[in-house]
Amino acid sequence: MCKLSSQNSVSYGTEEQEDETWKMYQERKNIILEFLNSELSITLLKRHQTRVELLKKCSYYIEILPKHLALGDQNHLMLPTTMFQLIDPWKFQRMKKVGTAQTKIQLLLLGDLLEQMKQGRVALVEQLKSYTAATFLSDWDTVSRRISELSGLMDNFLTTLVPGRLYIKHRLVSDIGTTKIPHIRLVLRTKMPVAFDRKESVAHEDWVSLRWFSMGQHSQPDQYELRFKLLDPRTPQERSQSGGIPVTSNTFEIRNLLPNRPYEFSIKRAETYTLVYEAWHDTMTLRTKPSNSEHVQSMD
């Protein structure tokens, strides 16, 4: 009788231990599932991928901002345009190179961090599929550390999304007599890429009407560089069917084109003194309509 009672006690103890193990497994599994469905969801990663692709198409500029007002000069803030007159042009060109390098590094880092997060998500999903409860619990420290690392990667990614402050190693402004010059800080400013409105850009017989906008924001007038070229010039004269046009609005008409021919058009913001990085511009092809004589001949 005592022996039977002892066996029942052992059995009960084993079942209780198995229940606790299974409960712990479910709790920790839910921790991973919650992490995968929130911080590392497929939807969120796709959204970040879209953001990175957009940033690669942006234009990056140096912006000069005073840190504070100099003593005795409390009534007005020195404008950036005034600061440009005081900044050493050679030193500023060096800072533009720093800005270019920093922008490229940030974009590369964003791509690398995003790829690591994608791979980390795949690894966590595989662990959930392949691990038994016992193996999963025995390897929990490794899994927990991976979650912590991926959370850190996400924090770094979100921080890197915002263009940062430029590090100034040397003074850009020299002392000039008694003029009080405020300390300055340089930051990278981003402008959204410019893209053609493909619904509103239309080709006619010997001219085209083009329209463009800033991606991700309301289109505002800016300075642009519009370029066009005939794609298959057949004579030396036809090779002159190309050129660049400075534009200050979001629409433009190019006339005196050849009928029934393909033209390539590209649009980007005009290069300015503060531009440090711009690796992309939008391009599209439109074919002008056949002339009336060509249309009549085709009907015959």
C-alpha cells in the first residue's frame, strides 16, 4: 500500500513538473511571438524598407544654424545667408566632403541594419518551428540574447533614419575685428526626391507638357534642372534635339520636337552651394504623336 502511494506521488510530481515546463515554454514562446508581431513584424520591416529606398533618392544639404547669440548681440539672430559671407569657402568645401561621406555611410548603415533585422527575424521564426520545448528552454539564454540584440538594432536603425549633425573639427569662421560671431552648428537637411507626374505628363505631336512633384510631401516651387534628348537620332541635325533647361515651377512645355519619336526626360533639383549628396533623378520616356500626314498615310 505504501509502495503504491509512493509511486502515485512520484507520478504526480512528474506531471506537475511537466506542466510547469510546458507553461514556461508557452510563456517564453509568446514573448518571441509578441516581439515578432510588434517590433519586428513583416509589415513594419516593409515600411522601413520603403523608407530606406526613399532616403536613397533624397537630396542632402548642409544647413548652418547658430548655436546661440553672442554676448551683447541679443536683439537679432545672424541669418545663415550672413554666415556664408563670413565662412571660409575652402573650409566649407571640406565640410561638404564630410557631409557627403557621412550621408553615404548613414545610407549604407541603414541598409545593413535592415538586412540584419530581416535575417534575425528569419532565425527566430526557424527556432520556433524546429525547437522542441526542452531544447527551446535549454537554449533560452541564447534566444533571449538574440531578441535583445535585435531590439538594439532596431533602436540604432531608428536613430540613423534621421540625418545627423556634422562634426566640425576646425573653425569655419575666423575672428574678424570686433564683430561678434555666434557659434554655429552644421546639420544635414533632407529634401524629398522629385518625380514626374506620369498621369499629367503628356506628349503631343511636336511638343510635350511635363509636370512633377516632390515625393512624400506637397509640391512646392523650387529650382529644378529639366533635361531631354531624342533617343534614336538619325542625322547630325537630330542630335541637337537634346538639352538642359533650368525651371522654377513644377510644370514646363518643350516645343519644336519631332513627331512620332521617343524622347527621354529627366528631372532633379538644381545643384546649389550647400548640396552635398544627390545620387538619383527621375527619368521617363514619352513618344510624340504621329503627324497628320503620317496619320493619313497609315489610314491609306
